[in-house]
Amino acid sequence: MIKTIYFTLILSLVFFSSCKTKKQDDNRVPILEVEGKFLYQDEIQEILPPNVSDSDSTRIAASFIRRWATDVLMYENAKRNIGNKAEIENLVESYRKSLTIHQYQQKLIEQRLPKEPNDEELQAFYDQYSDQLLLKENVIKGLLLIIPAKAPKMANVKSWVQSANVKSLESIEKYSLQNAISYDYFGDKWIPVSEVLKKMPIQVQDPTGFISSNRFVERTDSTQHYFLRITGYRKIGQVEPYEMAKERIVNILLNKHKADFITSFEKELYDDAAKDQTINFFKKK
């Protein structure tokens, strides 16, 4: 298969045969050469997906080779024809310096900063900035049980869902293993009410009013029975629950810690260099 692909590709790129052969890696099998740059067989093999057909391999390899050759030609032509080479070298050096500094900073951060802020710091941030952590959608806690319309013990199930205490939850869990179409328990986490309502045959024009006035909702369609129990809710515009805000706070504090650390490290680096005269200031004459 590979031989067929390479034969086809070499024919389609025959115009490259006029290129002057230059030094190549004798330990690798070359496919073509452009402006003294070589493309090797192992590089082609690396970009081919596993279990790909012969025709697709040919197409993928041909596209890769054409792109590779075009990039080489464009780059070499640009080098010969561009006038502001000094400006480009300055930009390259500036980018190299920025990239090197960035990599060094990341290494320092990995070595010296804790992976995550502690719980006390997270809670303190939440308490201080809770007025800025406001919900953009209604969220609820509770459970949603969907069972066949003719499922057994319907009255018991309704009573269990309405109660939603520890004993009732155990009964629902056991019952759902044999009878439920689906059972979603989210009594220990907040989820958007819109996600729950999508699973029910119900149209709600005012979700805020709905969660404020309903703790238990029962619906039936032609094949299924739906029981929704809302054990807690927060409305749009209220403070986001800590459990929901925690991940966002972690990211905020991590970024702040990183910025503070780099600022402090740069100041220490400068002060030490000035102190030991690595930085030399010339006196004005």
C-alpha cells in the first residue's frame, strides 16, 4: 500500500525532480526534496490515521506533501525577496525572548505554588465577593423519577418522592432498579431547572415562578409517569451557591496567585541584581 501511495505522489510531484540534491539524512527514506529541504517517509507515515484505506491514504498524503512543499517554496521565496530582514530578525528574537521567559515562569509556578487554594481561602473569597457571584439561570436540587405509566405501586412511589427523606430515597433506589425508566438524583448538587424540565412533558413560561411555588410535580403522558421533587432552589439574580461557584473561584485565585508570584519574583530578581551590581548604573557626567 505504502509503495503505491509513494509512487502516485512522486508522479504528481515530478516537477520537484529538477531540484538540486543536497545533504540528506542517510538513515531515513526521502520522499522528495525542495530547496534543500527533505521530506521523509516516516513523516508521511506519522500523519496517516490507523486502518485508513489505500485511496484515503493517497489523498491525505498528497494533501500533506503539497502543503509541505508549498510552505517550503513560499518561505524560501520570501527569504530571497523580502527586504526588511533585520526587522524580521528583531521580531523573531523578541518572540524567542518572550517564549523563553514564559516557559521559565511556568516552571517556577509549577515548582513553588500550590496546585489549588485551600478551602479557607476559597470560602473567604466567596464571602467577600458574593455580591458579584450572581446566578444567570434558575437552579434546583432534588430528584426526577420517570417510570412506565402502568408501573406497580404508584401510590407508594408518589409518597416516597413527596417525602424524599433517607428512608424514602432508599425505597426509590431499590424500586428504580427494576421499574424505573430513569432516576436522576441531584439532591446533593445544583443543576439548571431548564435541564430537568426538558425531560418532562411540561411547558413552563415562568421558570422562576415555577420553582418558587412547586415542591412536588407529577405529570403523565401516554407511556410514562413523571415525578419531580424540588428540595432546594436559587433564582436568577441571587447569589450563586458556593458549590457551583467554587471551581470559578479556584481559577480566579490561581490566576491571581500566579500574577502576584511573578510580580514578586521579578521585583526580587531586580533588587538582588542591583544589590550585587549585576545591574550597573552609569553616573551622569
